[in-house]
Amino acid sequence: MSNIFDGIRKSRFRRGPSRLLGGIAGGLATTTGLNVWLVRLLVLLSFLLPVFGLGMYLVVWALTPWQDSSIPAEQVFGSRN
């Protein structure tokens, strides 16, 4: 299981430093170079899609590392060595 989390941690995607809730939109904006408010609007619009929007947001939130590389799902399923 730690190999999965190590692989996620090696990606350059992190929760954005400019965040309102979970930091996912801020991280996407930083990674793609888009305006953070545009990305936030797109994320909110994705919530209108049945199950996909909110469900995917929760999955991404659980698997996205914070700025210090800690992953919420890893804290639930097992600690780092």
C-alpha cells in the first residue's frame, strides 16, 4: 500500500496554498497555470453532474498530498514509515 502512496507523492500535484476548502482547485490552478477562480468555478459546475462531481472531488481530496506531502487516505489506511 505504501508504494501507491509513494507514487502519488512523486507526482507534482499538491493541494494549492491558496485554498478555500480542500485546496483541490488551488492545486489544479497552480499545476495548470489557470486562474484559481476559474478552476473553482469549473469544480463547482462539476458538482452538477450526478455522482461524478462530488464523488470525484472526495476521492481526489483523499488522495492528494498536502504541501508537506502527507496524504489523508494514508493516514486512515496506514502510517508512513
